[in-house]
Amino acid sequence: MDNVPCVFVSIASYRDSELIPTLMDMISQSSSPQSLHISICWQCDEDISIFLDQGIQLTQERLHHGYNLYLFSYRGAVIQVISVHYYQSQGACWARHIAETLYDNEEYFLQIDSHCRFISCWDSQMIEELNNLTVFSPKPILTCYPPSYQPDKLDEKKSDIIRLMFRGFSQEKILQLSPY
């Protein structure tokens, strides 16, 4: 398993009760949890017991850009949580940037919301799809809006995927996308 490429997963989470279920599902549905490097800008009340209560093991704690950084391990996955009190939040894009400061040149990059569900072997399927697309582009990008779900009705999880398709550029040179 040493040849399994590493996937950096960036998550911005603002007081989202679905963060822990998202992490649990992402890791349990992964074909190679040990290849996941998960970075979270966690904008909450700074009480890490929600991670510990799920059996996520704290391995280290230190400061990162003035914020508490908690390093956790769960089923081989590395989970790094940058803890920011929600009063100090500066918005979603800022939080995504903070999470991405832990990017360490992993081969693959995935940005998700803190409320997602995954299919079995999602990571190997995404990597395979990206590799198949290199005949069209040397640096392909997969993008979509993931299917919706109801936390209390996971057996009714939707399977439709809305793809974002390139439509063109505006007069101001801003990328325009359309759902498909």
C-alpha cells in the first residue's frame, strides 16, 4: 500500500453538526484511509471532545498561524484541525484558505463542505476518473454539487450528481459555469 497516492481533503466547517458524521463516512467509505490527509478549519467553540468521543485519537497539539492545531488519527487517516472560535470567523473563503495552509504537495486535492456523504471506494474511483481524463487535459479537474441527503434518512440518499460545466467567460473575464 506504499504506492497509494495521498489525497489532501480541505474542509471549512462553521458550527456544523454534520462535520463528525461527514468525517466518519469519508474515512469508512475510503478504499485507502491511510492515504487521506484531512485538513479542517473548524469554526466552533473549541471543545475537541466531539472528536475524542468518536474514538478519533489526538496525537499532537500546537499553534499554527496563531490558532490551535490539533493532529488526530483515525483508521490510518491523518486529521488536522485548525480550531478557530466562531466569533473570530472571517467567512467561508477565509476558512477554506486557512484549511489549505496545511496542504503539503499531496498528489490529489479534494475540497468539500462539512456536510457530505460518500460512496464506497470514493477515493480510488475519483483518482481513476482523473487519470482517465489526462488524455484530454494534463491537469483535469472534477467538480460537481454532491447529491443531497437528509441526516435522519440516509437510506433515502439521492444519487443524482449535478455537474458544473464550463459556459464561457463574462466580459469581465469571470469564469461562468452552468449546472448539468
